[in-house]
Amino acid sequence: MDARELGEQLREHLDDKTSARERGLASSRAAIRSCGNAIRALHRGEIPGAAALLDDAQEALDEARAALAAHLDVLHAGFVHDAEKELAEARITFALVTGASLPNPAELGIPPAAFLKGMAEAIGELRRHLLDLMRRGDLERCEVVLAEMDDIYYLLTTMDYPDGITQGLRRLTDVARSIVERTRGDFTISKIQSSLRVALDSHASALEDR
């Protein structure tokens, strides 16, 4: 084989890899975008719309993985992992906000490391949901959500593996801890204020009845 023929073969391989990378990157970005839009719709109470966007995200992620199936080095370069993490975060948030059971990585086709990182980041979205519930005065539901945040955090703390295995989970777990602690403080204050309002209203009613 001469240099010209060798060069053609190498260019053909790299052209194919580049094309696959571009398709995979575009699909991964589409998946991340759909996940973000799904979470925003979820916080607005648009449950069917959020579910449809999650399906769009899953389809885009599947397209990215299919495009890169023959190029595993690009598949594991990082951007598909980010899309998997975002989908895990969105699916977990959707499940807990709607009162469904937690999904598992096998159901979603997401590797454990990406799933765990998505789980850690879902705690931030659950805080936002809990604050919305507090503003509506639904403290009973707040307690349920806070307990779910605790459960997720404690699960994350049991994943005591090197960062090379979990791909940065420890840092996200530390962030999750601070979010849970801050949220518990906010909820405690809100609950005390609610109890005081009830007591004052009861006292005012008693005075009026005299």
C-alpha cells in the first residue's frame, strides 16, 4: 500500500468518526435541552408536557448512542455522559414531584455513575419544588419531599468509591448535603411560623368570643 492509498483510508476513517461525533454531539445537546425544558414544565405544573419532553430527551439520547456505537472512544468522551446525567436528573425529579417511585438505571438505560450524578443534582430541583410547596402552605407535602431528599442524600453517602469510578460524585454529594441542610432550615422556620399563625388566630378567635 502506498502513501496515497494509506492516506485515503485514514481520511475515510476520520471523516466517518467526525461525522458520527457531530451527530452524537447534536443529539446529546438536544437531549440536554429537552431535559431542561421538561424540568421547567414540571415546576409550572405542566405534567403531560414535561412527560413528552422527557420522551424527546430519551429519543435524542438513543440517537446519540446509536450514532457513536462504532466509535466507543468518542461515545465515552464525556458529552453523552452529560446527557445521560441530565436525563437521570429529570426522570428522578419527575418521579418524585409526581409521587411515582424512583426509576432505576436499567429502566433508563443509563450507566450507574451518570445516574448517581443525576440523582445528586435532582436534590436541587426538589428544593425548588419544596419551596414552591411552602409558598402554597402545603407543609404536609413538604415533609414528604424533605424525607425523599434525605433518602437520596443518604444513598449517595453510601457510594464510597474512587472518583475515577463515580466520575466526580463526591463533590456533588457535598453540594447535595448543603442543599438538604439549607432546605431543612427553611422548612423548620416555615413550620414554626405556621404554628404561630395558627396559635394567634386561635387566640384572636377566643378573644372575639368573650
